[in-house]
Amino acid sequence: MYYIQKIILFPRGYPRPRATGGNKMYSETAAEYGTDSYIHYVLDTYSQTLIRLCYTYVHNICDAEDITQDVLVALLKRGRPFDSPEHEKAWLLRTAMNKSKNHLRSGWVKRTVPLEERDSSANDEASEADEKNQVMDAVLSLPEKYRTVIHLFYYNGYSINEISAIVGKKPATVGTLLARGRNLLKEMMIGGFDEDE
């Protein structure tokens, strides 16, 4: 158990075994729930997705990693396997969203001011990377209801029906939120470029 805690708490510091036979079928991993190989499977499969989702809420990579760690600890405490891979992924994403919202509501976040993490070398970035940052900044500046569905749709590749199950809204509502979010992004992005013309 101590080894599992070290992997969860310090995922970068400990090497993970690499899969040699391709992707595992879910039925194999479901039978291994709670074992070291299951933890490795979850870390390899979902950690980056969870960090990106948490980042869209908290706007700080360190906090996003901490929240992802909390989600993985909650997975260990859950104590029972999932019905399907979709159920597993939906549970992890919903838990990450809830923990991110709880983090934003905490008194610590309300009373602290984040430090700027930019240095002078940021000006030397390529224009393509700068454009991606502008798009990500625009997405992050959207209201939460639009930001979440846009992130799940474009960054994670979920369908409207899958997003509706994750966020607990009707598919028509998710479609409307996507359309309105895209329109807001379009206004933000095109509005910024109209000054040059």
C-alpha cells in the first residue's frame, strides 16, 4: 500500500512500467481494481486529461496537479470497481470538476493572490505557440458553463450526448451552450484582430 501511495503522491518521481502488449481491455483492468497495475493504468490513461480539466477551472498548473492527485486518492478510497470504462471516465471527470469548484470556493483561494509566472523568455516563443496560448486564454476567460462544455467537446473529444451525461444537463442544453460559447470565442478572437485591419 505504501508503494501505491508514493505513486499517487509523487507520480513524476517514480518510473512506471510500460505496456508491451498494446492497450489493455477494460475487463482485464476492472478485475485488477485497486492493484498496482490498475493504478498505473489510471495514471497513464487519465492523468493528463484530469490535469487539463482542472486547469480550466483553477488557472494554475500546480493547483490542477494537486486536485488531480486528490481525485486519484478519492478513486482509491472508493473501494469498488466501475461498471464500464465510460462510467469510470465520467466518474473521474465529474469528481475532478467538483473538487476544482470546491477548491475555488475555499477560503485559502479567496484570500490569496497568485504570483505571475512569466519571465522574459516568454517573448521568444514561436507565433504558433503564442496563437495557441491566445486561444486557450480566450477559452479560460469564458464563463464556467461555456468553458466546461467547450473543453470537454474540443479538448477531450466527447460527443454532445456524452457531455450531457457528465455535466448532468440535457443534450439540447449542451448543444446550446456549445453554440453560444463558440460565438463568444469568435467575438473575442475576431474582435482582437479587427484593430489591425
